[in-house]
Amino acid sequence: MNGMDSLLRKLDVLGGNSKQALKKGIHKAMKHVQGDAKDLAPVAAIDGGQLRNSIKGETEVKSGKIIGKVSTNIYYGPYVEFGTGQRGAASPSPPKSPENVNYRQDWTGMDAQPYLYPALKQNEDNARNIVKEHVKEEIQRVARS
């Protein structure tokens, strides 16, 4: 968002709490992504939604930056997201794993069934708007003071 850093510095000078407004906004946006990822996660008859139930979200401050993170700790989560074998390598979406998943070519494997990446992509505009709204509320709070 263009000009956001300057706006946040000015807000802090005027007595606002830009970090708190950003953290609240990012947390709320992260919850939207988490909810959509759960909706998109495939549910196998075998596990009854274990992957879906493992999708967690958290907001943290790391090196001065506020980060909203949605993830799963289920070992097969990346295989579902990115696919496996020849079919996984041929799957058009999402972008291939930054972890350099090895798509073995000696077996057919399974298609990618993305749930995290699409949840993020479909919430990009929504996330920006949520963060803007929280910053705007903080500006209005400072203006009333």
C-alpha cells in the first residue's frame, strides 16, 4: 500500500498506536484466510477432516514486522497442496513449493488440491481493506482525543 509507512509514522507522532492497529487488522485478515483455507481443504473419507481441523492461524511480530500466518502441521499437508509424482508436477496450481518438493517421476502420484494458496489469493483485496479499516479507526480515535 503506497504511502502507508509515512501515514503510520504520522499517526504515531500524533499519539496513535499504529502497530496495534496493524496487528488487529492483520489478525482479522488472517482469520479470513484461515476460514477459507478450512473451507477449501479436501476432506478424505479416511481421516474425517484431520487436515481441515489442523489448519491454524497466528499473528506474530518478527524482526519488527507483523506477520499473519496460516498453516498446518499435518505431515501430508504439502502433498495435498502441491500434489505428488507426475500428476503433482503437471498440476497447474498453486505455484510449486518453495521448499523444492521432489516430484518423483517413477510413479503417477496425485494431483495438487490447493487450499492454502487459493485462500490467500482470494483474500488479498479483503485483507488490504481490513488493515486499512483498522488504521482508519485508529486515526479517528486519535482525532477524537
